[in-house]
Amino acid sequence: MIGFPSSVALDPGTANTLLYVKGRGVAVSEPSLVTIRTSTREIVTVGEEAEAGLGRTPQKFQTARPIRGGTISDLDLFDGMLHRFLRKAHISGLLRRLKAAIAIPSSMTEVERLALVESIRKAGSTDVLLVEQVLAAARGAGLAIEESRGRMVVNIGAGVTDVAIISLGNTVCARSTRVAGDEMDSAIASHVRAVHQLLIGEPTAQRLKIMIGSATPHHAELSLRVKGRCAEKGVPREAVIRGHEVREALSAPLARIVHTIREVLEQAPPELSADLVDTGIVLTGGSALLRNLDRLITLDCGLPVKAAPDPMSCVILGLAYQLDHLCLADWRRFSAAS
């Protein structure tokens, strides 16, 4: 158990939720999923347990995502999931005074922010600090964002892609698009249905993306045998999916992400644009791991691009840094403002 009061950092992502506890490190890293009883909406399992039943639950149960597109889509389910994650981290949120730093997409509306703050406060937090995901990701990637030199970060999660140019610790220009990892998975599933008349679930589409997907032609053409349901006959069937098919399916969502990057570049002040020739673009978020994504962006934008060393953990690492370096005045100032 941790001492009183507790300080936590939370990255509530569309695909995964990470919880950092000050002094202990990342205590929870689990899928943002819940299994509910269909008749009562009672939460039965969360996180990894819920993921194990994804697409396999009986009719009386349903697997649901409390977070979609980077924002809370079901407040009650999010509250229940958060309470269970806090218990897994051995934090009794209702009994302890929590200080919480939360990562949010820059596109989140004021109403959505208020809903998130209310949910965190229900869990026992009296002090809440909201931090833009892209700023947290930049710090977690090890970028010196306090310098006057321009840095560009593209944080590609499951539900949202945040693009920003940062200088002096703040975003100078930014854009968001709700095209990210989930949209890629949907595009792959649609392609497999259209070309192979095979219905596959979200986990299978994601496996195709991870194992054989790429943004540009790969030196070794990969393939993967997958199983699903025949769209015509309704019986189980399998098919071999090739890497070029997955690449074709990914072309539309990737084009929209690249378009968003170019929009931000067009907004950049000339001096910061000049900096980017040297500092380039840093990719963070789970979808930054897609093969040759850096090459695709370089070919389109003409800038050096690299993925962060641990792109999936950048946001929570940046939040942890922020949490460890905040003074009491920072919390009080935010709490008064909110």
C-alpha cells in the first residue's frame, strides 16, 4: 500500500489504460475493456480478463469499450473500470485523497473534459490536472520541449492521432484526427470481407496489422493464414492474407494521418519550420510501431522521421515526469481554476 496522500498518473486510452503510482511506477497496464451483464449492465470483468472473452461472450454478456475516439463514451462503465483498476493498484480511491494527472487528446471538448474530471473525482481525487497527450508523449519520448527549438510529435493511438509542433513547453500549432489504430483495423476487416468474403473480428484484424502490415512495400513479402466466418455460407473458413493486401487496406487511413501532419506543417511559423529540418518528426503511440510508417511520412513530408524508443509508454512516462515535478502550488492553482 502507498502512503497518504496518493498521487497517480492516468493515460485512459481507447485501447489500453495505464496507471502510474508515484513512487511505485506503472501499476496497471491493461486493455480499456469491460465485460457487462447485458440485462443489468453490471460489470463482470475488466482489462485483460475482458479482452480474453472479446468476441466469445455468451448472449447474456457483452464486451464494451468505455472509451472511444480518445474520449469517454460511457461514463458509468468508465467509472466502474477505473475503480477496479485502482483496486488492482492497491489504491482505495474512495478512502484516500488522490492527486491525479490525466492525459487527454487536444481535440477533447470542454464538456468531455468536465465529464472526465467528474469521473476522476468520484474515484476519490480532489486535485486533477489535465495534460495534453501530445505534450506528455513528447516529454516521455525524451524531447527537450522547454527549449525554444521547434519539435514535432505525432502521437498515434487507437482512437485519435494528435499532431503538434512544440516550443518552450507548449503547443504552437496542433491538429487531431479520429483516424488511428482502430480505423486501420476496421479497414483491414473490410478489405478481408470484400476480397475474401471472410468475416473476421477486431483481434484478428489487429493481428494482421501487427504481423504483416506495413505502410510502404516491405523487403520480404509476408502472409498470414487467418480463420473467420464465410460471409456467403455462414460456415467457418480460413484464408491466406498477404502483406500487400493489408498495405492496400491501410492506405486510406494512413493518407488521412499524413494529411493531418501536412496541415500542421503548413501552420508552422517559418523559424520553427526551419528547426524541423534538423529535429524532424517523432512518432509515439502504439500505432507508431507499424512497419515503414516513418518512411512513408518522410517520403511525403521530406523530413527525418523516427519512432520513440518505447512509443506505447511515452504518454504515461511523460505524465509520470510531470507528476514527480509538480509542486503543491501547481495543484492548487489548477483546482481553483476548475
